[in-house]
Amino acid sequence: MITTRTIETTNFESQRLAIGTNTDFDRFVETFEAEVPAMQQSIFIEASDWDDVTRHTAQIATHGFLLFWKMAPSDGMILAGDTLRSRLYLMGNPVIAESMYRHHPAVMLYAPLRVEIYEEADTGLAVLAIDLPSLPFGSFGIEEISKVGHELDTKVENLLAALGLPPGMLSAKTA
């Protein structure tokens, strides 16, 4: 029989950003997926060491992020009569994740980052939603992890700019 030894509870604030765009859903999804390429599992299979993973990731993760997974929840929701489209992504970087993992493996609860692009009901335009990365990573109370969380905020900000969204989106929301 398995019994509990300890239970640790950590409360932390989260901040979800929902950024409305002036771009239709299909075009924005296409742009996002072009800027954040899919990660190939072969990175780990073909690598002879971690330096290979680091080099390969740096070559393909133009903005520091790769897509680990994607799903279209709306494909199932249509069966219930829902018509708005949605794409859900796990986006991250194995090298960045490892820089936190070495300090506490539970960071993998928040790495990779969750991103959703959904269709706004009244306009049909795309909305990108993401939680501010620094908050969950800061909840570990480990300086090295918190620092990476803030670096991820900056990387997300840079990705938003590459997607054509106005600069300063994150800093304006966190001030």
C-alpha cells in the first residue's frame, strides 16, 4: 500500500493575458505556427550529448520556442454545437527547461508553456492567450528559476512582436 509522506501546498498568483488581434483566426494560426516550429523528437534520439540538443534547438527555435504539441479542441466541441475555433499549444525549449529542472523537477508542471489561440465570438478575429511565465516559476522561491521565468517573459514579448503585435504588451500588463 502506498501512503503519503508529505504534502506541500503552494499558492501563487497567475496572470492570463488574452491579446486580441486584428487578424483572422486562420491567418494568425498559420503565422504563429510558422514563427514557432514544431520540435522533432529526433532531437533527443539522434543527439550524442546535451551539446547536440543545445545546438539543434538554437538553430530551429528562431524566437527561443518550439511547439511540443498542438490540439484543436474546437474539433470536438463542434459536436456540442459550438462554432468558435480554438488551437491549444505547448510551447517551450528543452534547453531552457533543463536550466530550471536542475534546481527543481516540478518546474515541468509549467514548462512547456500553454498557449491558446481562439476565435473571438463577435469579430471572428484571433485572440492569443498565455499565462505570464514568471509567476508560476517564481512560486518555487528559487532565484535561478525565477530569473529564467523573467527571461521567458522577455522571450514571449519578443515572440509577440515577431507575430506583429505591438511591443510592450507584457510589461504594460504587469506594471
